[in-house]
Amino acid sequence: MRVVSLKIITDNNGETSFFQSEADYEKVSGGEKVSYRIGNDEGELFFSETFVEMRRRGECGMSVRFSEGKESELALSSAGMKGIIPVYTECCRTRKNNRGRETELCYRFLGSEIIQTFSLKIEVKFFSEEK
């Protein structure tokens, strides 16, 4: 396991938000996993060669798989309520080197007259040796 710096910059129809945290990185079967805290919840990113998965466990649960050119579902849960939002992934591209990875992720919600589009830049930077 390795400690990394995680940055997620999200643009939603011109509004930008920024998240940064230390995280744990590890190579796992089929890809790479980054685990981090977001408020009181546990966040997790899984990177494979063909998709990115995001998960959040706790007060505000969420899980989704992004694969370029494919539809999927964003599953949400909060305060005993659950819901699913259809999602289309327009782009999901990753560049890797020995200092980390950068992922460009663009997706939009489907099935609504008002379609929300999200663009994320996810940066994972190594700054320590494996522990």
C-alpha cells in the first residue's frame, strides 16, 4: 500500500468544485484502487484498463461504473432512501507514469429533460514509498 495525493476537479455546467485528500493506493486484481475519506464517509476509486468505478459508503452512499461510450447506472442511498440515475460516459481516459495517474472523465445523466453534464479531472500523485 502507498500513500498518495488525490485531487478531483469537477465541472458541472460551468460550476467547478475541488476535492483534495490524502489516500491509500494499492494494486489489486484487475487494476488499481484508491481509498480515501470524504467527510464521515469512505470513498473508493477503482481504475482498470477499460473503466473507472466510484464508490462511497456511509451517510451518502453511491456507486457507479464509467466506461467510455457506454451507459451505466449511478446508484444512490441516503437516510434509508435509494435511487438510480441512468448515466452515459462520453469519455474515460487515463494517462499513467511513475509519479501517478491523471484521468479525464466526462459523463451525463440520462432520462431527464434537463440533462446534467459532468467533467472530472482525477489526479493521483505518489509521494511516499510503499508501506
